[in-house]
Amino acid sequence: MATTNTPLPSDFPENGPDNRGARRRSRHPESWIDELEATLSDTAATDLDDLKARLSDQLHATRRSLRDASDNAGDLMRETIDCTEEYIHARPWQAIGLVAGAAFLFGVIVGRQ
């Protein structure tokens, strides 16, 4: 029996391409806003320069976290596209069948409206 280059479902990682689902996740943006609000409502900080420094540090950390999240999202998107392309090249008929099924369902949904 000849072997094929068709990958098995186990060849595709469950937690995203290259199994990077375990990488460190950034905090939720609302927690950054909560920290800024807490800093602004802190009555112990009477020195305006100290308050400005704390807010500046928190804004820099937020900007850095958002930039990292954007970079991670771009990397994940590129890896997902690469993984999808590999799957389509390995199983072209299944890909054609999936697209045909999705197009049929889309046509049924749009046709009802």
C-alpha cells in the first residue's frame, strides 16, 4: 500500500499553529482602565508630579501591551493562514466540498430573506 502525504488530524495543533496556545496572554484591556481609574481616585497621592509619573508609567505599559497583543494577533493570523494552506494542499477535494457546502448554506440563508 502506498503512503500518501496527507496529514492526519493529529498533525494540526489543537491550540493554534505551532502549538503556541501556551504562550503568555496579555491582560484584559479593562484591567488597565481599572488601574488608571484607581490611580486617579487615590487620595494618598497628593503630589501632582508623582501622579503624573504613575499615570505615565501605566500608559506606557498599556501601550506596550497593546502593541504586543497586535503583534501576537498578526503572527497568529499568518500562522493560521499557513496552516490552512497546508491543509487545503493536502486535502483539495475536502476543501472543495467544504466551500461548496458553505456556499449552499449561504445561498439558502440569503434566499430566505
